[in-house]
Amino acid sequence: MRRFVVLAATAALAFAGCGGDDQESTPAATEAPTEAPTQAASGSATKLAVAADPGGAKKFTESELTTTAGQVEINFSNQSQLPHAVEIEGNGVEETTETVTGQDAPPLTVDLKPGTYEFYCPVGDHRAAGMEGTLTVK
Ligand SMILES: [Cu+2]
């Protein structure tokens, strides 16, 4: 009995191994990273540079940004001595970079559809002070 169960399980695994494009039934711990079907290829993401005012003002260097729809890699640079981050908001998207001071934030990749988004700094009163802008995605 026990042996039969083991054999059946092995057979099932072997079957899933060769045939299975109709079901990805294994949320396995060790999944090949190359498998990721939707989020893959960060190498093809459009890069979008955003910078905080290096002089320490509560603003970005640009208040109007434009990019292309799809995977967009936000590269936020904050050379000032105030902590800043960038939050992208609109059309169901709400994504925020890490807050950094005097350095670049790790790249943040977001999936953007065509439309108009807001971007702003979520730290303290920075947005109210004018640290915001409009991101147009075409
Ligand atoms: Cu800020």
C-alpha cells in the first residue's frame, strides 16, 4: 500500500515535469527564477530618472515627467541632506521607493499604463511644501 502511494506520487511528479504547461500546481520553495512569466525581463524596463533638489529644497528637480507605458524602472537620486522618497500614484498604482538621504534609492520597477499619474515625496510635509509633480505615461 505504502509503496503504491510513493510510486503514484513519483509518477505524478514526472508527469508534471514533462507535460505541465496547463497547471503550475507547485508553489515550490525552489522554483527556477527564469520561470517567472509576467514580471520577467527587468532588463527591458524603461528607465526614468527622478531627482530631489540637491540643494535641500523640498522639491524635485522636475515637476513634469514623461515616460513610456510598460515596465518602468524608477531611478531616484537624492543628493540632499533631507530624507526623500518618490511615490507614484494614479490609475490603481501606488508604489513608493525607499526613503534615502544623500544617495540613490534602489531601483523601483512599476507597471504603468498610459495615463496621468502624480508623483510626490511621502516624507513629512514635503508634498504639501511642493515636492510633487505630474508623470505622463504614453
Ligand atoms: Cu521629501
